[in-house]
Amino acid sequence: MKLNFPALIALVCLTCIWSYGWIVMKSVLPYAGAFDFAAMRCTLGAALLLLVLKVRNRGMKPPPLLPTFILGLLQTAGMVGFSQWALVSGGAGKVAILTYTMPFWVILLAALFLKERLRKLQYLATGIAVCGMVLILQPWRMNSGIVGSLLALCSGLLWGASVIYAKRLYLRYQTDLLSLTTWQMVWGSLVLTAIALATHSRPIEWHPYLWGGLLYNAVLGTAVAWALWMFILKNLPASVAGMGSLAVPICGALLSWGLLGERPNQFEAAGILCVILALVIVSLPVGKGTKTAS
């Protein structure tokens, strides 16, 4: 099978953008509160996506309000808000890995709410991932870092819930993907803004790095990244795109260790390896028409 070379380049660029994004999200915290930054980056990102929607002439009419609002509550307010909050007390690499446990939450939630049967490999991957999460959390130590780890897991859970909800939404409503992505971010950013105003406890320091962080996450991490992702999905097999996205938490962890000095202890390192192995297993393509030998 011949792969689309420009799409592969796009996948590499997307991996770099999203991986370094975790470093930026951690590094802006001295200048702004977690929810302040999350609200600002999502509001700016939503504005850019609205502009893209207008330029591409997709129509500015929002999808059905309540379902789109719930999706924004899960995917933008929940996933982004909890991951940024987790970075207050958690290392960027560990938070990235735990947030990317999303596929395992999708598997479990799909079994519960969509009645999808688990494959043997999914059982294996989920078991390995659970072992990895326990090693990362290290509940026997009960140190301050466990709070950030639990918040990161909540981020992954809400991300997984948004995937299940979006899947059900697609079945009920005929809606444009770009329009849905844009408007769920609009509603989610409004929720984050309300939370930021309610929890605002210190003035924002408008440091040049904060401006750079906002532009990086809103322009590259949101508008450009979503455009790259849609191009990738259109031109590469889903299995290749899925396996390629696994590099994001791995590169994020490596960058955090190299640039921020956040080196894991032996239990955390073993747990991270378990989660990565489980992600690889769960991303393996399902064989079609495979028959067992008689």
C-alpha cells in the first residue's frame, strides 16, 4: 500500500506541535492561573475556527444547541480544563501520558453505553494500561503529585466520554465535522471563561512568554493542528493516523524530561512503558476475514 507522502509530513508536523504543546502549557503557569490560560487559549482557538468556518464557506449556523453544548462541556471544558489543572501539580510528561489513556476509557464506555463487545486484545491492553496507571499513581506513597495524576486521568476520561457522545451525536444528526468542532469549542470556552472568572485568584502577568504560549496553543495547537488532522484523516489509513498519534504523549514525555528536568522514578517509568505498550496494542488494526486454521 502506497502512503501519501505530504500526509505523512503533516503527521510529523502535527506530532511536533501537540508534543511541544505540553511543555508550553506547563511553562505558562507562573504567569496565569490554569483556568485563566485554558479559557484564553480556547476562546482564541474558537475565534480562529469561526474564521476558518467563514472562509471555507461552510455556513455559520450552529449545530443543535444542547448536544453541541454537552460535547463542548466534555471535550473542551472538561478535557482541556482538567489537563491544564493537572499541570499545576503534575509533570508535563506524566500528565500527557495519563491524558492519552483516552482510548481505554473509550473501550470501557463503548462496552457500557454502545454495547460493543471487547476483543481479546482490548482486554489485554486495558489490563496492561490499568497496571501502568497504578504504577504511575503510586497510591501507596500518597504524595502531592497524585492530585495532578488523578486530574489527568479525569481529563482522559472526559475526552473518552466526548468520543462516545460524538459518535452517538453523528448517528442522530447530520452535521458538518468542522462546524461541530468549532461550535463545541465556542460553548466549551464560554464554560471555561465562567470557571476562570469564578476561580481567579491572582492577576495575570502579561509576560511575552504568555503571549507566545497563547499564540502557540491557539494558532498552531488548535487551528493549524485541526486542519492538519483533517488532512491526515482524509489521506492516510485510520490505523496509520492512529499509530502516528501515539507519538504525541511519548514525545511530550521525552521533551518534559529533557527540557523541564521532570525525570520519572522507577515506578513511574515502568508505568509509562506499560501505558505506551497498551496504546500500541489497542491501536493495532483489526484483521478482516481472518480464519483460524482447522
